[in-house]
Amino acid sequence: MSAAWLLAAALLTPAAGQDSGDEAPAQVVAAPAPGPGIREEASTYERLVAARELLAEGKPAEAAQSAARAVELQPRNRQAYDVLAAANRALGNYSQLLYVAELGLKTFPNDPDLLKNKVFALNKKRDYAAALTAADRALAVHATDAALHALRAYALGQSGDREGMLKALETAAALDPGLESLRLEARDSTGGDPFTMPGDRRAPPVSAARVKPPRPPLKGLLILGGLIVLLLVMLGLLAAGSGRRRNQ
């Protein structure tokens, strides 16, 4: 499972007057040198670096804008689609994630990460029939991709085929033992999402053992300490008084 797939997205739309189905040019034509006083536009590399930094800073919308421009500048830059897809996933913008995946697949038709992004987006959009079709086509090329099997399993489970889901997850776990937890999660599920899809971001449940009891307020501790000191003083005075009476 590649690192690009685990990245988690953007507002890339076809440029005005350009059909999204057009093929990307085979090479990038360099823009003319800027005139005096005109700031040169950031390169594709610089935009991708900025997009990754913005993602790391928790700014997926800004990252999406930078990555989308990188795709426009170099439609054959494989990494640009990865970063733009990651921004879409972080934003939860699954319609755009699907668009980006399909756009990239026009240039890289058998790319495993773009194929997984497509199946993931279709699952998120609850189009499970299309997700199964896309997953089957992808697995015809990448039969040993564990994440693809897991994504297909999710679509099966959400389509009501629990047995098929568990079998697909067994295959995924056999290919990647790290996915065994998904099989166990699906086996024990009783409703809702059967398991967490690979690449999905879901907050892990907080273990009860990790929950610390609230600390008593400092003011209360000071009052309690004062009462204990006062009690000790009173006990000491009583003990001293009793000693004097015995000596008399």
C-alpha cells in the first residue's frame, strides 16, 4: 500500500472552454519569460511543495488550490494528482475526488492509486454498484493489491453481501497482514459502516483505560490540607492538656 494512497481534498474543475474529457498534452510547453517587473509564476514543483506543506499544516483547501494549478500546468505530472487527491480526501469532497481520479486515469489508466481513489470516492458517494465495477476492473490489473480487495469488500458489505465482504477481507489480510484488523472489525460489526476503509480517516475510540479522572481543583486541595493541619493541631493540644492533668 503506497504512501500516496494513505494520504488523505479540492475544487479542480475543467478550465473554461475546455472539455474535461480532452486528452492531456504529451508535453508541457514552457511559458514565455516574464517581462520586467512581472513576477514569474511558481513552478509545478514549487506548487506541489507548497501543497504538501499546507496539508501538513491542516489547510487542505489552500493545498487543493495549489495542487489544482500544478495539474493544470503539467497534466502529465503523476505526483500532482496524488497531492490533489489527498487534499480532496482531507476536505471530504468526494465528488471532486472522483473527478480528479477519473481525470488522472485518462493519462495513467492503470495507476493503482488513482484506481483506489476512484473506488474509495464511489464508496463514499454510496454508489456501491459502480464501486464494485471499478474495483473488479482494477483488480484485473492489480490482483495482489490488498487495499483494492478491502475497498471491494466495503462495497460488498454495504450492498448486503456480508459473506462476500468477509471473504474479500480474508484475501486482503492474506496479502497484507496489517489489514487483519479490518477483517475483525467487519466480523464484529452489527450495523452502520462495516469497517474503516483503507485511506479513510476516522477518529479512533478512546480507550477507557486511557481516560484519566479529572483532577480536583487546586483550591479544594488547599482547603482540605488546611483542615488536616487544623485537626492535627487540635489533637496535639488535647494530648498536651491530658498530659498536664495527669501530672497534677
